[in-house]
Amino acid sequence: MNIVVTGAGRGIGLGFVQHYLAKGANVWACYYSDKSKLDEIASSKLKTIRWDVAEELSEDFINQSDFPGSINLLINNAGVYGPNKEAGQSLDNIRADAMLDVLNINCLGPIRVVQGLKSRLVAASGKIANISSKMGSVEDNTSGGCYAYRASKACLINVSKSMAIDLAPFNVSVITLHPGWVKTDMTNQSGLIDVATSAAGMTEVIQNIDTYTPGAFVAFDGKLIPY
């Protein structure tokens, strides 16, 4: 089984890498800049590729990278929170450049990745898991603020649904996932669950992807999230 994970250098992405390697899969771990934790993993089934999803793809990037000819699963995990919640993402302080930077990575990034790897996913009748957040749910928003992050994750939920529709004729399945409130650097280790619990839950949802509506928004525990 060939699996590609973006944002794999730390946190949830690293958790996915460790989980699937333990299951015997071949994993292509894409990282933005720091792969130190990936280098600590001793496995012949792990390959690392530097991929900044915020950048437009060059014509030769995919061909020159060590991606397999067929990809069974793509996990679009790369993402950022953006400016500080109070200082940079409040109604009074949010700015266009901050909004655009976060949207570029969290929403356009997965589009770029799928565009680049589409033929390989089609070759395997593969699956795509886009990692969003419950903070992208309009119905669940009861506290306001976090303008850039909320907007980017809402955008990804919508984009993911369109991907599910557009890729269905190619037998490629798409799902959108909420990882839970996880103890990572992004949450300052203040989450309710650890990375291993989140990753294990999401991989089970991915395994059962055909039981959900294409493009469904699902939490790590298998529960549907209203959008």
C-alpha cells in the first residue's frame, strides 16, 4: 500500500506516518522545512520529500520527486493556524495578507497536491483524506474570532466536497476529517487527546470511507459533523 502524507514533519502528520509504517505500508512523508523527527524513524518503507504546498507546482516537481506510480491514499494534512488568536485574528486586527496566507496553505495547498498527484491516485482507485477542523463548521461556531483559520478550514470542507464529486467517476474516494482537539505544537499541547489517538481514529474512518457520503465531514471518532 502506497501512502502520501503532507505536513508530515511533526504533530498529526507524523502520527499518520508512524501509524501506517507500523501497519507495513510504504509511506512518502512530505515536509515543509524540518524533517528531523522523520530522520529518527528507521524504516526502509519511509521516503521523505520536501514539499511546500503554498508554492505553485513547477512542471518537473512531481516527476523529479520519488512518488510512486500509483497512490492508494493521500492525506492532505499540511496546514497552519496563522496569527495569534487575539492579536491577529480578531475582528479588529485581522488583515487581508494574513487571511490570504492561511487560505493559501490550508485550502489551496490541498488543491495543488491533488492536481499534482491525480493521475497516480486514479491509477490506484485511491482515497483522499483532507484534514480540516471542526472550527470550519459554521453551525458549530459559537465563539467567533479566528477569522483566518475558520475561513480556511470552511473553505477546505467545501473544496473537499467538490473533489469527491469530480473524482467519483475515476473511482477515487474523498473524505474530510476533524482530528479532534489534539495535543500538538499548534494547540500548545493543550488538547484533549494525544496524536496517536487522533491518528488511529482517523485511519479507521478512512478505512471505512465507503460507508460515508462522498466528501462527508467526519470526526476522528466516526461522528458526522454539521457544516
